Amino acid sequence: MQKRAHADTTLCLNYCSYFKPGKNEDLACQGFIVVHSILRSGKRIPQERPDRIAIPPRRTLEGLKQRVCALCSFHDSDCDYIATSGASASCGGFALLAHLLGSGELTLGEIDEAL
Ligand code: SF4
């Protein structure tokens, strides 16, 4: 399990329904790790939650799952999104990445570069 001590949890506050400030702040899902890897590369990623969340095409969403969820330490036994085949909410990092793919602000190629 990866830790994210002292990391910026803005995206978790804005996008993650599972995040509990002060309780599980030190556990980092793969979505969070990828977003912060992209930020470290110098790309600007808006972390505010917009009025309208963009939804990427199904094929792009599957590509995101293959790239991000497959490497996540929550994937096998502790992710409601995976356990319910997408019926439950994803983590905040995945939700932000999906929105950015849907809005055209990010590409799967840029995610590949961040892995
Ligand atoms: S949706 Fe689940 S498996 Fe995918 S990155 Fe988030 S916590 Fe991990």
C-alpha cells in the first residue's frame, strides 16, 4: 500500500466520496498517484470540481482502467468501483482522470508517460 504523507489532497476533497479528512489521508490509490505524477511533470491539471463532469467514451474509460486500476493496491479486494463493475463511485483520482479525458484536457498517451 502506497502512502502519501503530507501530499496535497485537493483532488480527494473535490472528487472522492470515500475520502475522510484526518482518517484515511495517508492511503494513496493509483488514480491519485498518477495525477500527482502528471503534475510533477509540469502539466497543469485543474482539480476544482466543475459544474458538469465530462464523461469519456467507453473505450477510453476501459483504457483508463487498464492503465490505472490494474496497478492499484485497492483493485483486488478494496475498491467498490471495481467490485461493482462501475456501479459504485470510483476513487477521486480515477474520477478526475476520467473527467479530464472526457473534456479533452488529457490523453491516454499522457497517462502512459506518467506511469
Ligand atoms: S477506481 Fe479503484 S482500482 Fe481504480 S484507481 Fe481508484 S481505487 Fe484504484
